[in-house]
Amino acid sequence: MRITITGRNIELTEGLKQAVEEKLGKLEKYFTPETDVFVTLSVEKERQKIEVTIPIKGHIIRSEQVSSDMYVSIDLVEEVIERQLKKYRTKLVSKKMNAAESFRTEFVEAADQDDEEVRIVRTKRFGMKPMYPEDACVQMELTGHDFFVFRNAETDEVNVVYKRKGNTYGLIEPEC
């Protein structure tokens, strides 16, 4: 694995780099040596944040962890990624997903063992009349949900608005 570490509002000491490489190095048993891992360490007020992004064949494995101690955040992010890999192993390495070549053979072959399947237990259908993103935010608040799917009146595409921290909203648009 090739680990690229960057820092925002933080000095990247040798100790921090070594801790990241040591912890994320444990993930080498899953990935091929050509796999890129992008790590961003940042400090915002008292929040020590680490973001890890691993792009693999059309998919992104990502985790973001925050704590009051950067070393704790580093420990947490490694555990979360490992848990994600084990949970979604079957889906990630299936022939349809075409991501198997990013993983080590041992990991791919173990895909049949004790993996939890993702199960869809409910399906909802609803009509989508065109509306503006601001109207969709109001509708989302009225329904009491954290997100809302709608047809954008400006682009005529399906979009999603969602609640963010700090009482703000986000908009997800498809990329053409």
C-alpha cells in the first residue's frame, strides 16, 4: 500500500506519520501493494480529525474519525475501515463490482466465510413532483427526516438534500 499523508492546521511530526503508517499498515493484509491510501490529519479547535480514503475500481472506502487525541482518532479509523472491509467483503469482491483485483487473494477467497449480507427490508415508492432545493429542505423538515429525495425543478434530475452539522443543508446532484 502506498500511504500519502497530508496535514491541515497541524505539524506532521515523525511520531504522527509513524503512528499512521503503523496502524494503517495493518490493512496491508487486505490490499495489493499498488493500492493508494490517502490520509488527511487536521485540527479544528479541540477536535483532532483523521480522514482516510482508499479508492478501488469505482468504489471508495472511507472513514473519518474525530476525538480529542489524534492517536485515538488514528486507532479508531483503522478499526472502522477493517470492520467495513469485513462486513462488505462479499459485495466488494464480487465479479459484478470488478474491484477484486485491488485486494489480496487471501482476502478475496475468504469472502464466503461468515459475511453478513446486506438486506433490504422495505421499499418505498412515491411520486416526485419537480421542486427547488430550498423547497425540498422545507419538505424534509416537515417530514422529520434527515434527507429528502426530489426532482430538481431547474435540472429535472433526481437530487437529495440532507441535514448537516450546524443546522445547515447539503445537496447531492448526479454527475453526468
